[in-house]
Amino acid sequence: MRARLLNGPTLFAAFFVVLFAGAIIVAFTYNVRARGAPLVISIPGLVLMLGWLATEIRTGGAATLRRKHDREVAISGEGQDSVSAPAKGKETSNIRKLPVPRALPELDPFLWVTGLLVLIWILGFQIAMPLFMFLYVKVRSREGWMLSIVLTVAAWAVAYFVFGHVLRIPLYEGIIAQQFLR
Amino acid sequence: MVEASLQGLAAVFVWPNFGLMILGALIGMTVGFIPGIGGNFFLAMMIPFVFGMNPYAAFALLLGGHAVVHTGGAISALLFNTPGTGPNAATCFDGYPLVKKGQTGRAMGVAMTASAVGGVFGAAVMIGVIPIVRPIVMAFGPPEFFMMIMVGIACIAFLGGSTPVKGLAVGALGLLLSMVGQDPSTGVVRYGFGLLDLWGGVNQVLVVIGLFAISEMINLALKGGSIADQMAAKVSGGLTTGMLDVFRHWWLNLRCAVIGVVIGLIPGLGGEAAGFLAYGHAVQSSKTPEKFGTGMIEGLLAPESAHNSKEGGALVTTVAFGVPGSSGMAILLGAFLILGITPGPKMMTEHLPLVFNMAWTIAIANIFGAAVGLALANQMAKLTYLRGSILVPLVLLFAILGGYGVRNSMFDLVIVLFFGVVGYYMKKYDYPPAPLIMGLVLGKMAETNLNMAMDLYGVEFIFRPITFVLLLVILFIVGLPLVKATRAAFGKRGVTSAGTTA
Amino acid sequence: MLRQPRMWHLGIFLSALLALALVAGCAGTAGQPSAPTKSTSEQQSAKPAQEKPEPTKPAQATPSAKPTPAQAAQPAQEQPKAQPTAKPEVQADVAFYNGKTVSFIVATKPGGGYDAYARLVAPYLQKYLPGSTVLVKNVEGAGHIIGANTIYAAPADGLTLGTFNKGLIVSQLAGMEGIKFDLAKFVWIANAATEPRAMVVTAKGPYKTVEDLIAAPEVKMGGAGVGSESSNDALMAAAILGFKVKMINGYAGQEADLAMMRGEIDGQIGTYSSMKPLIEQGEARAILIIGKEDVAGVPNLRQKAPAEKKALVDLMESQAQLARVIAATPGIPEGRAKALRDAVKKAFADPELLAKAQQAGLPINYMSGEETGDLVRAALDQKPEVIQLIKDIVTKK
């Protein structure tokens, strides 16, 4: 029973349902004219997703996953789909992944991307970009020093020259610079 | 007329006009390539140089660049799933999957050629359409806009792939998302939750960057490998195959170019919609709609053609009326003033060679831009074979810069991140992303126009001639497959079939 | 066909991109005005400044809440903070700007009128603040509110100024949510132009005078959206003159022009200069002018308005007067405020700038910061019933 409810496809469908339901509820706080379109869209949307959620629950998520696999096989025609194909070469084995729960391996890249945003927010683009590049390429991907440094410098150069001088688009400087270095 | 046309053409090749056009095209493509900054930025950047130039030279520079912005944007869309400009989002739908299959060369061939063909078509039509532009623009008002957009929305139904329910639900979500922000008819800020940054709505470029680029990078980071994983597929050919593809599908190309011109011509629809409406049309008119999103050639060439042809259309209205068809045109209008030219009916009489020159410039710049793209294609394609461990941070930074560049806003990056995560799961659980974008682009426009139509004419707006015809088109588009499906279902009653029909 | 790429492929690609960008950039520096005193120092502001940043919080103590239009001297900008010079006559602290980066915020995305003025003046501001770098930054959103918020909340060091729509006066009066500024408290630098506004109607339509409008059962006016300038103006004009208006909102940019040509709507209100092409093409007829200028043959709102609506008329006129305002963060040191004001004043007197502005069709009628501030504060000082009327207008359907 738990497997039927707690698998990915089912949870995601449930998320959709909540979204539509929420939209409907909020729509009623607006005046009649403003709520019209949102309701016309969300109510059928809710109905559709409820139906789909029922399907997912019934099949325990297998419906989605099986169909997806079938479709990819049919399209690529090689019995191999580009999304789940095992990667070649040294990359997968060598990459230093973050300690995330086995059930949620995607947390690793999520955290890296979030980390990038946090870095930018604190340090500003000019510093965060090269820093992130270095951390990712050297620490996560475990590339060599030469490559890491070249890419880091390139990242810094793009921020400095392309955005700073050529386009003259001021890039966010980070709260540290804003609060303390003005 | 012919004389003026030849005069206009000759002026293109005069130095320095020619050099300026080349320069403009190169800069325009580069600006288009960089996500987050697009055509308007290019024009705003170039306007200061126009002071004191003669009109032919000025337009060589401005139009040379403006014409190819989307061509540059297509390159980043194809290679990194990061649209260089807003309309290039549609390029990502079927372009990137092609690249993933290792068919980068072919994809570039298709995209560049379709862009060139569309752009040239738009320029050619520009001349032919000028005499009749006024009645056309006068005939289209909010009721007609509403119906046209509904045609596009109806096409969303076809994007569901193997599970129409999911496609429709995602489309509904997209439509809902477009409602975020201040409603012009009522002033109410919907789904804003007190956040000022959401007043203007959720920007489509941000959603696409998140949904397509970021989610793809997350995938790559997780699974390793490179963008183009299947080396075997390169057998299906490269550039030339792609170029020939466009001519193989010439009829679709033509229809999409027409769609682009019409949308560009008629202000009030917003040029953004052109690529998406063309894409919707390609899906709906195809025999295998469920394959879209996996790398269908038609899906790539349709938007590319439309967004280059729309520039020709927009220029006509701007020149003939003095009313800009898009925000980019509004900036261009400023250039007219600087050069001392008043757009409007007078241009046809006083400056006819210049008008032809503008059309020729757009056409030739398009061809040039496409040529540059094609020349670089092979080298660019190599990037897609770079290993993910290096490519991921590169594209991430590229995409994040783009997301920031849209409005100089850090908040926008949160939106990008959110859709990156959502996009990852959507891909994992087989929800098609294209309907989301289409709904997002088309939703609010449809609602606003509906409100305006009702305010202006009441419910009778449906009976205006063009509106009514479009309504019939929608019924036909939606009705035909339904009828077929019902017939098939009834015909096979009692016989269980292995496959499922739509 | 495509072998595994080498690192040098990547190198070539990145270098090509950079080279292209640098070419564009060099072309970019060629567009600077004559004798620019461009500093050779870095652009980025994260520079260990020679000056210690002032204790920055914007002055709550700015005693400018009560506007008195009859103020002669400097508007009340005194702060109880440490001043470099506590002399009664304040020196313009131009030296501060040497080596600094000034952000000129535009509350719209690139390419509109406000953007055009900003980009026009920025290089000259830089010229008259020797050693500085002035960067134009587009901060759009929420109908100029986000941009104005940004200027207001910036550190009060004199390195941020910007331009936004004076329609925010009306928005502030109506108490719109999301407003985190008080227009009365901004350090007003200048007003670049005055632009009379015009109400136009379709040339082929039945209305020829204001009286015709008043007599009509319903007048369809086009606007951009509820709460936008075009909509507010139309509704205010209707409230003043007493004609029955039906707002059709949703026309972005110049779409209302086409709607008029189609006969879809009866009229709209916009700046006179933007309506001129329509008038000259014979598509529209100006039926009313709002502003201090008079246009031959067209009645002015002042003449047509009943006496009891004077407050609203003044408000509308001030909107026409304050067409292109420039403001800086509240609480900046007086010396720097003066430096900014002086530099902007000189910029708008610079013959090169004026020539460019004329070519570009951007009118310039310079108004000093002090005068601008007075006008703004006067406009904000309204009686409760007027404020209620404005609230109704701004949020009305």
C-alpha cells in the first residue's frame, strides 16, 4: 500500500493536484472578473489531474515509468535511451558526490545549483562565478589543476570583460559588498 | 517600383553599408546568443551610434543585427537548451532533443536554413504586403486576436505525446501560470502573494531557462556523460541533411513563415507568440503529433521560420503606420526620428528606395547570419560532446547569467531554480514541457483580449467575420481528431487492442 | 565524423566569443561624448574605497514631510549626521565621485522613453563628475515601483540615482501596496522635461469638443491597464469634466493608436508629442490639453474644468510638468546631493547633449531639483476626499 502511494510519479501527480486546488481556492479571493480565467483553467485541470492521480495510485506509478521506457525505446530504436544510459568513461565513477540519501540522488545537483545561487547572493557574480567554477570542476569533477584554473579564469574574465566593460550591465555585487564595502 | 527596388538593393552593397550590415549581424547574433539579453538590448545599444549616419548606413547596422538576433539565439537553444532570446524557447522543444541524439549538425542545418528562409520570406512579403497592410491591420482587433490565440491554445492539446491527459494538465498549468501578475482589466494582482517581483507575471524566458537548461544540467550532473550521448546517430548526416530537410518540408516552412509575418504585421499579438503558434500549427498538422518533443524536424523548423519572418511583418506596420508592432520596433522608431525620417504613409512616397533597402537588408543579413551559423556549426557541435563534468558548470553559469540578465533581478534566479527542479521531475515522470511554455505565453494574452472584446462589443464579438471563421477553425482542429478517435473506438468495440489511441 | 574534442577546441570557442565581444566593446567606447574624463580605474564597485562609508541609514529625521511650496532656500535636506563641511553654503562634493561608480537606475526595461533620457544624460553626468563612471541599470517591474524602491533603499552614499514615472505620485496617494518609498523624501535632482498631455479623439468620430463628450452616453477610452497612467488620466479627466467614460484597458504600447484608427475606441490620453503623429496623419483630433503650455486651437483643461475640481486639475498639471524626474536616495550628504544636482544641470546645458536630444526628438526643459521637489510635495499634499477619489480611480474597473 505504501509503495502505491509513496512513489515518485504518484507524489508528483499529487503535487499537481494540490497546485490546482490551491489556485482555485485563491481565485475566490479575487473579484468576479479577475477570477474567471483562473477558474476556467484550474477546475478542468484539477479534474484531469485527479483522474491521473487515481491511475498512478492504482498502478503504483508503474504506468508512467513503463510508458516512458516504451516510448524511448520506440523513438531511439536502439534499446537505449539517452536519459538512463550509463555514462561512459571516468566521469561517473570519479565524481565526488555529496552525501545524499540513496533514494534521492538528485539532491546532489540540486544542492550544487542552490549553492551557486547562494554564492552569487552573498559574494556577487564577479566572485561567485569563478569560485563556483573552481569548486565544481576541481572538487566535484576532480579534473586536473590546469583545466580548473583555466576555466576559473575564463569565468572571471567573462564576468569582468563581457558584462562589465562591453555590455556594461552591472552584475549583482552580493550582499557583502553592498553592506560592508560601500 | 522596380527601379526603387533595385536602388534599394544596390545600396546594400555600397561601402560602408555592407560592412555595417556585416558588423551589425555579427554583433546581433552574439547578443542573441547570450541568454537574457536580446533584440531590444541590441537596438538600444546601437542607437547612439546612429547619430549623424545616413539612413542607408544606419539601417544596415540596425536591421542587419535585428534580423539575426533569433538566429544567434537558436544556437544557444540548440547547444545548451538555453534559449538566447525569448522566442527561441520554441527552438528548444525539438531542437535540443535532436542534439542529444547526436544530430547537432543536422539540427543546426535545419535551424539556420529555416531562419534564413523565413527571414527572406518576411522581407519579400514586406514589399508585397505594404499596399494591403492597412486593411489587414484594421480588420484585426481584440476579438480576432482572442480567436487566433485560442487556435494556438487548442494546438496545445496535441502536445501530450503518449498521455494526452498529462499534456493537457501541463498546458493548464502553463495557462494558470500566465495569470500570475497584475490583470490589466481589473488591476488585481493575482497569485502575487505580496511579492512585488511577481506583479509583471512569471517571465517566460526564466521558466524556459529553468525548465530546459537547468533541469538538463541537473540530469547531466547526475548521470554523467555529455549532451550528445549517442555517437551512433551521427550517421544520419550533418549540415547538408539539415539544409535539405528544410526544403523537403517546404510547404510547412511556407505556412509557418506566413504565420510569422501575419503575427508580426498585426500589433497586439506580440511577436513572442509567433514561434509558439507556428510550433502549435506544426504539431497539429502533423500525422505524428505525439513524437514532437523528441526531435522532430518539423518541430524545429516551424518556430525558426516564424520568428525570423515576423520581423519583416513588424517592420511593415512600423514603416507604413508609424505604429510599432513590437517593443523592438518602438526602439527602431526612435532611430527613424534621429535620422530625420517620419515613418508613415509619407515613407512610401518620399523614401521608397529606402523601404526596399530595408527589406533587402533583412533578407541578406538573414542569409549571412545563417551562413555564419552554418560555418560554425561543426565546431559548435563539438561542444556537445564535451564531458558533462566540465560542461555542466559552464552551461549553468551561462544560463544563470541569462536568467539574471532578463531584469537585473536576483529574485528571478529563484524562479529559474524552482523551474529547474520542477523540470527535472517533469522529465523524470514523463510530463511534456512544451505545453507549459505555450500556455504561459498564450494564456494571459487570450484572457486580456477576451475581456477587451467583451468590453468593446459584448458577446456578439463572436460573429465578426474573421473571428467566426477562426472559431470554425478551432472547432475543426479539435473536432476532427475527436471524431476520428470516437469512430475508431466504436469500430473496435469488443476487440481489445494492444495499443492505446489518443 | 566528429571526434572527441580537445580542450583547445573549447579554448578557441571561448576566445572567439571574447574577441567578438571585445570588438563590440571597442566600438562601444567610440560612442562616448567629447572629452570624457573616463577614469582608468575599475568598473566594479567592490573596490576598497578610500572613504569609509558613512553610517548609512536614510534619514528618518528629514523634516520635509510638510511641503511648503513657498520654500525659498535649499529644501530641508539636513541630517543630524556628520558632515564634511557644516557651512551654511554647501559645497558640491565633486571630489567624492572621483573613481566611483554611480548607478543610474531606470525603472523600465531597456528601450523606452525613460531609458532614452537616462542613456542620453549618463555620459554627460560622467563628464561633469570627473573621475566617475556612470552606469545605467534597468530595474523594471510593478509599474516602476521596483525601480523607485531600489533607489529609495540604496545606501545613502550618493552613488545611486535614477528616473521613474511621476505617475507614482498618484500611486502613492492611492496607497498602492508594494510602495516602499515616500516620494516627498527623495533627494530630487532635476526634472528633464515637461510634456503636456493631450486627450485625443478619433478624427472620424462624432466628438469635436469637450461638451460633445459630456453630452455623450458613453465615451470609450483606451488605456494600458487599471492603475496605469493612461487609465488614471482618463478617469481623472472624466471625474473633472463630468463625462461618462468606459475604460477599455489592455492596450500595450501604441496599440491604442491603432484601436482609434479602427474606430474601436473613441479616444485616449497620452503625451502630446506621442499623439502628434496621429494628429498629423489626420487620424486623431486633440480635444484637450493638460499642462502649463498652451497649444493653439485646443482648449486647456484649466479652462474647461469647474472651479471645485481645482485640486485635481493641479494634480494633473503637475503630472504634465514632471515628465522626466530624476531622484536620488534620501539622506545623502548635502555636498554630494549638490554635486549631483550641479552635474545634471550642466549636463542638460551641454550643447552636445542638447543637439543629440533634439535629433532624437527628446524635449529638454530643465527644472532644478529644488523646484522639482517642491512640485512633488505639493502634489502629494491632498485633502482626504481627493485622496479617496484617487483611490477609487486607481483601483476602479
